[in-house]
Amino acid sequence: MAKRPELLITSGPMAGTRFEVGAGGVRLGRSSSNDVCIPDEELSRNHCLFEQSGEAGIRVTDLASANGTFVNGEQLGSDSRELVAGDAMEVGSTAISVVGEEPPPAQRHATPVARGASIDLGLGKVPAAASQGKARPSARKPDGPPRAMLANVLWIVAALIVAVAIAVVLCAPRDSEKPVVAPVAEEKPEKKLISLCYEKIEADASRVFSYRMDVDKSGVLHVAFDDVPGENRHVDKKAKLSEKAMKRILEVLDRPGFAALDDEYTGSSVEDENALKSFRIRVVRWNSIKDVLVENTQEPDAFREVREALEAFSRNELGIWAVQYSKEKLIELSEESAKVGDTKWEDREVEYGNLSASIKAYKDALFYLETINPKPESFTTVKERLARSEAELKQRYEDQRFLVDKAINLGDWEVAQSELKILCELVPERDDPRHAEANARLVDVENRMKKARGGK
């Protein structure tokens, strides 16, 4: 069976690193939450994803990165790309090669050996094949060593080899004396997760709130919730989890006390007899199923801890933490962020970074309104102000970049340094490709200035 190719980082901050693509995939990027974290300023936080394909293949998917993912010089779009041994990839300033299976050791650097070759130690007759058509040489040269002396030397060497072999056998430890080597710890089959389902329902005569979180064995997290008519909010999001994230879920499910819970806890501890407050966690592993229902009664502490941890996990992975706030609170947070955006816009001439700050504040204001339907009137206003700020920043960036290019073309490195610093302040976000470009050019200009001053 063919061996699955591996990935080798050939240049960049982690050159020489080699890694395999496991069943859960490998996410690569600048963020520490990735399976492969590379301190490369030109990488996005979550740049690309490697996954297994078929029995022995791998494929790569770009995760909407800023600078793109390139395979053999071709930039990926939204589709995945199958990789084969010999493919060359570029992500940011990092180069990665796809390394296939190497030939067995016996086949490496094989050197043909001529058959029939023999070494004459002068101890026997000359082979007939070697003497055909040639004059027979004399037994030995007049002043050479006698054959008996060579035979004695060989007997002594052979005796020494036998003596060493016997000593090794005698000194070798018996089976009872051999040190016990601890086996390499492997993940037990029963630890592997096949599926996880967490459901929460809170309902009465006026409102139904339902929340569901699913994780399948391939590591896909799916969260959907509805609040109707109530605040009329709906969310439906999915994400591919990393192996580290899957391990964190298992750590949550393995918390002390959860395995010992009963299958069902029911009662009628709610004031309205027509109301329903239900929680259910169902975990399926290779050799076990744990299904716990808590309905209209106080939650056991072990159950509550696992439930809250799962909710926090899903909010962090999918960025839907806003579900914990009411509609009124989210609108309030949005209005506060919009006011910050307006203030930074008014002061955009005071500091270079204020224009970018206004964009960030407007984006935060829209984020708070993401789960609210219908959208409040302020939603359209904030979108218009965000577009205005982004257009202004784009124009100012292009104008400033022109000044930088002019200074560099004239070789005026001090002016170029000053203009590049302004450019970096205009776009201070490090994950912005414009900042990465300006910062790289600033480093180059400062190196030129140092060399011009005689520095090393």
C-alpha cells in the first residue's frame, strides 16, 4: 500500500520542519491555535488546511487567506487542490515541498558488483579461468612472505573474532535481566469520538429558544439556534476543527463526575407547568454511548460544568459568543462602537491610525447586529459609514505609497524611511497585507541606510 506523502518546510522561519497529515487534518497559519504555527508576518492567522484524500493522498484548501496559497506557482481559489510528491507550495514567505515515499535502503546508491571476482591470498592454486591463455605465475616472489606465514596470521585473526563473539554472548543479559521498556502510549480506541450532540430547549407559551451543537467524527462543528418569536434571532454555522480542538472536547467530556451521571433527571421545578427547560448531551465513542437528559429540574454540578464548557467552546470556535446577550444589549453595544467609529473618523487628521480605528469600530458595530433580525435602522447607517472610511483609507494609502516610491527611486532613504513609517501607521493591523508590505520595505530601507553609514 502506498505511503501518504509528507510536507517539508524548505524555507522560511521554520525551514527543515517536516510533518504528516493525520486523519483530523492539519491547519497552518500564524495563530498559535493552528496545528502548525509559523511566525511569518505574511501568513494569515488561519492560512490553509491540509487534509487526507483517499487511501494515500493529501489535499490543500486555502482558508480565505490575505496573501493566498500557491501550488507550483498557481494561486488556489476557493476549491481544494490534490497534492502529489514533488509539488512546491508557497504560503507567505514560507515554501513547502510535498515529499513522497523514498526507495528502500537496499535500493539506495546501489553499486553493481562484478561477478566471478576473487582475491588471491597466495594460499591455493590459481583458478583455471584466470590462467587460461596466460602464463602461470610463480607460487611466490623470491623475497615475498611464505604461504605458511600468511596462513598463521589468518588463523590468529579468526581466533580473535571467535573470542570476541563468545564474550558478547556470555555478557549479554538474560531475559530476566533485560530492562523493561515501557510501550509507547497510544490513544485508546474508546477515547475516539464518533459523534457529540448537545441540545438545549427553553420554551413557554410566548417563546421557544432552541440550541443545538453537533460534532461528527471527521471533526466538523455545527451550531444552530433559533429564538422565535422572542428576539427573532437565528444562527447556523459550521467549522472544521483542528486535532487540538478535538482533544479539548474530549478533555471536557472526560471531566470527573460526568461518566457517573444517571441517564435521566426529570422533575417539575419550573413555575409554569406548560414551560419546558431541557438539556441533553449525547456522546458516542467507539465502545460506549453516554446519553444524559436533564429536564425541568436542577442540573447536577458535573452536568452543568460540561454543558457550559461546550457552549463556551462553540462560541470561541465559531465567533458566536454574542448569543449570550439579549437583543437590547447587542443593540446597545453596537451603538457604543458606532460612536467610537464616528469619533475616530472626525479625528482622522489628528493621528494616522485613527482612520483604521474608525473602520474597526464600525465593523464591531455590525458584528453585534449579526444575529438580530430584523436589523435596526442603525445597521444601514453604520454600513454606509464603514464604506466611507474604507474608501478614504484606500485613497490615502495609495497617495502615501506614491510618496514612498518617489523617495526610493530618488535614493533619498531618510525620506523613504519617514514615509514608510507613516504608511505603517495608516494600516496598523499586522494581518493586513498592506501593513506587511510596508513593513518589509521599511526593513529594507533601514538596512540600506545602515550599510551606507558603514554598518554591518
